[in-house]
Amino acid sequence: MLAVGLATLVPGLRSLTGRRTGGTVSSCYCYSVWLRHLCMLHEHGLPTDFETVAELGPGDSLGAGLAALLCGAERYIALDAVRYADRATNLRVFDELVELFRNRAPIPDQREFPRVQPPLRSYAFPSDLLTPARLEAALSPDRVGRIRAALAALGTDRRDGPICYHAPWTADMIDDASVDLVFSQGVLQFVEDIPAAYAAMARWLRPDGVMSHEVTFQSIGITTEWNGHWACSEPLWKLAVGNRRHATNRVPHSAYVSLLQDMGWRILTEVRVERSSGIDRSQLACPYRHLSDRDLSTSSSLLQSMRQTASPPQFARAAVAKAT
């Protein structure tokens, strides 16, 4: 556990942690991720037709957001901490996504991507949601050509056009009340200041806007047990993390739920994936001894929500402090 973390503290050895983010170089992965979010929104009576979509942490390509554009969204804003995505990868993934949608391909399931959550009731192409008329308009040759041209000319400082990519990003890069959906896949667990992130998203979203976030509560390989991060004291955890670019914030599932509720958001989708705990309660570090059995066994969760009331950011900080 400590070897890699300590190595990242040595000049020149940080590369041991890896420089890429994972699956988004695969068009099938991006197709699966976006359609899982979209199908879950549809299943729970939430909007599925968006003008502007924003994504936190797109990673090695903008594929999931490009899939949103190919389902009819007019604008996609990608926000990342580091500029991972490059032109050649984006163009390849886009072209492959166009073919997947034109062929009405089934959604890649747990056999192809066993770690991708949430699970769906059906992995058939959602033709009741993405109707022939909707796809015909979204995939018209002129429209696909415009999106591809914008992708080929993509810059990090542009705010106009169908695609905007900010890396690194700040909260003021998006206008207030200008976004219909903010989503992420396996990203929020790496955000240190969750209250600030949620407060920013609340500002960006229109009054009827939606958030859809799949959050992972695992150590991501830093500890032997999948939830062993809750057994580490703060000094030990700092050594294990070192200067890794990606390390979980150790915030449990219940804290995200409390945060949303205290900020005045109505949670309409909560899909938890459970695993047997890799540690017993006696091993928990002091700050985590209060965790419920439910938190200890929740390895990931999809939370989809809409705002019910306006709530100032200080309530968000109180919620996280209470839950952690």
C-alpha cells in the first residue's frame, strides 16, 4: 500500500501512478455510460431531453458528452482537472459513436464492462426513449458534420459552439442557470471539496435542472481491501496517497445523500451497489467508526436529483461535516 504512495513523493517517480484515466478511450464504454444515465433518468420520470449538458471529469476522451450530443443535446461542456483528451482520440471515438447510434446497438452490459455501474433492467437499445424521429433529427448528416467540425477545432478557452472543454476548470467558467443536466461517472469521489462542487453545480443548473452522478466508494487499489481506506489513520492515508493525482476523498455514501437533502435537492434515483465489507468494524479508523453497516457495504451509488428549494452553500458544508 505504501510503496507507490511513497514513490510519488520522490521527484521523477510520480509516473508510477499513471497519467491516464481509464475507459473513455473506448467508444463502447462511453456509449454504455451515457445510455445508463439516460435510461435511469427516463425510468424515474426525470427529463431526458436537454439543451445544455455539462460533465465533470470526462477523462481520456469526451465520449460520454459526445453521446449526449448525438442524442439531441445542443451543447456539451466538459470540465476536467487535467487536459487528458486529445483531438485524434476524440474524433475516433465520435465517429464510432455515430455508428453505434445509427445501428441502434444494444447497451454494453456487465459482461463487457463488469465495473461500469449502475446496472440496468434491460440492455436493449432504448427505442422507446430514442425514437426514430428523435434519432433522425439528432443524427442528420448536417448536424453530425457540424459537431465533428467543432470537435476538430476544439480549444480550451471557447464558450460558444456545441462543445466547450475546460481543463483545468473553475466554477465561474459556466454561466448561472444555463445548464439542464450535470453528470459524472466515477468522479465525485476524487473531489476534495464536495460542498463547493455541489454549490457550483446548483448555480449552473436551471431551476428544473438535473444532476446525475455515479459515485464509487472504493480505495481504487490503494488498499488491499476495497473499503480499506476507512481503516487508515489520517497520517497513514497521507503516506499511502502520496502525490497521486487520483485518490478517494473517503466520504461515505450517506454523506452525499445528507448533503443533497440539506441543500434542498430531491433525490429521485438512488441505486446502490453492495459488496461484502473487506474489513470489520474493529478495524475502522477513529473518524469512521460511526459508519453504518450500509455505508461499509456500499461500493458505488447512482444519485439523480432535482432541486426543490434554493439553499445557500453553507448548508452544504454543514451536511458533510455532520455525515463525516
